[in-house]
Amino acid sequence: MHSVVERELELKLVLSPERGVSVPARFTYRTDDPYAVHMTFHIGSENPVRWTFARELLVEGVFRPCGHGDVRIWPTKVDGRSVVLLALSSPDGDALLEAPSVAVSAWLERTLRVIPPGAESGMLDFEDGLNALLSPREAGGAWARGHFPARGKESPGAAEEPPEGEAQ
């Protein structure tokens, strides 16, 4: 059975040093995806914005600057309050979000109690995952196969290869 650890938080979307907009967000951790944290932002549109990144990145970002590329996280103080800043970049745009350190840390502690650091791999079922990847799947009424059929078992409609040594 898998567990879920969730927390609703009010984040601040930083528009400029003087301006910000409140953004409701849901932080989610699932034991069936033990290396990742999921953040869902409800920005008033029909479809919420979702981000997924390494839990380890968020844990480290609470204490020191970390991350490269699309997700960067660092702790700081704003008006005497401890906050965590999350810089998110995508082809659709960039966002700088401010989250209360105490609330983020408390949520992370709950996730770390469910699955301690270093124990994540024990939650993954590699055998079932590998079997699912390697097993044939039915697709549109025909069995999905690899690009090349097994020797001696041609796909219906496959062009015949001339025997070795014969010209085409």
C-alpha cells in the first residue's frame, strides 16, 4: 500500500522586489514515487500548473542554495521571516516563488519519516516495472511488437526479405 503526504500552502509569486501575488499550492509526496516531490499551483485557470522534482533538492534547498537549470532553491530572509525561494524555469516562462521555511520544513520532515533518505529504492518494485516494460501490450486490436519481428515470425503484411546471397 502506498502513502501520500500532502500540504496546502500559500506561496508568494514574486513579481518584483516590491510586489508579489499570493498563489495557493499543494505539496505532494507519494511513496510510489519516492524520489520526487510534486507541487501543484492553482492559479485561477482551468488547468493547474504542476511541477515535479527531486525531494533531495528541496531538502537541500531549505539549508543552502542548490539546483541548476529548471529548478533552483535557496533559503533567505524576507522582512525578518525565513523563507525558501524556488526559481522555476520552463519554455512557457519563469517564476520566482517564496514559501515559508517553517511550513516547508515541517512537510519535508513528515515525508522523511515516511521514507528516510537512502531508503527510497526499497519502495520501488523494479521487477514489476521491468516486466511491464518488456511484456507485449495490446494496441488497437493487434499485439504491439518491437520494430523487428522475431526471426521466422513475420508480421502480417511485412515485406519478404530475399534469402542470403540473392539480389533484390
